[in-house]
Amino acid sequence: MMPSQDAAEATLTHDVYTPAAIEQTICAFDHLCEVETYVEGQSTLVRFNLRIDGPSTVRDDFLNYALELSAQELLSSGE
């Protein structure tokens, strides 16, 4: 799969999206998109390099998956 020129960004606050969940999601989605991250204080900027032949919902699916992992992590830690 080749990366497309279409890139998207999202800023994820660590109050909602934990750094561990973001990293796990990057690993889970590595076959669908390339992801660059930049930590800025209590948030992570995520830049998606979507693939030409990938599904159009990759960005939304990535964010939902990371949110679910974060919720599981936060609930299990009692926060």
C-alpha cells in the first residue's frame, strides 16, 4: 500500500486519550495508515498519512479504537 498525499491531524488530550492507548492504536492500525505523533504538554498531536487504497473511515476508526482502549485503561485504574 502506498501512502496518499491526504494527511489529517487530531490533537488528543491525555485526560481522554491515554498515551498508552494511542501507542497501542498506532500498532493496531499500522497496516492501514502511517502515524506521526508529537507530545505537547498534556496532549498528543497525531498526524495521519492515509493510504490511497485504504478505507475512508481510517481516521475515525483510529480515534474510536483509541478512545475505547483509553476508557478501558482509565476505568480499570479507578480514575
